[in-house]
Amino acid sequence: MSRQLEHSASLGGSEAHFCLGDMIFNGTDGYSVNYPKALRHFAAAARNRHAGALTSVGAMLYNGLGTKRDLGLAFRAYQLAAEAGSIAAMRNLASMHMLGEGCEKDMAKAKVLTKVADEAEAELERGGGLPTMQ
């Protein structure tokens, strides 16, 4: 399976890049943990607006894994991921707004993002799709 993923990733497959990034990040499926390499795969998928990859890029930038810590870029990655439907990114953005990390401190935006994330989770639990960010 890893050869198929690597082949698909070499052709620009976003889901393949995301899966490889995840396996390399976590050191599973025969891959060793390698944060810079995982970040490259996540970034390749993120260029195609893959929500999970954008969230992973944001987390790696936020925590300085495989790269220098950059709260501004982490915030931007989370914004794009939230726009693509990532509930985790919405929650991370809410936290960053609450703390003023990578952005101005804004409790009102944090509350709105938390509400949207809560509604999205509730909708998923009911078997529906994700609401859109407005």
C-alpha cells in the first residue's frame, strides 16, 4: 500500500500526500518519525486545500515540529483549514483568538468559532454534512 501511496503522491495526489504525512508524522506503517518530511507531505496536500493537511500544517507550525515555530503562519493555515471544513482548525483558531496568538486577542471571534465548531460537530453526529463558514 505504501508504494501505491508514494506513486499517487508523486503524481500530486492530495489524499496520498496527506496519508503519507500522517504515517511519517506518527511513525506507522513501516515509516520512521520524520517531522520535516511529514510537513513536506502535508504542505503538498495543503496546496490543494486539503482540510486535514492544512490543519496538520497549522499544528506543526504552531508547535515548531519539523520547522521553526510560526504562530502567524499557523493561524493562516488554520483559517484555510476551517474554511475547508476542519472542526479541529475552528477550535484551534478559537483558542488562538482567545490567547491573542498569531492574531489580535478577540473573544467575540473565539466565541463565534466555538459555536460554529459545536454546531458542525452536532450536525455530524446527526449524520449531516458540515456547515459552511461565513
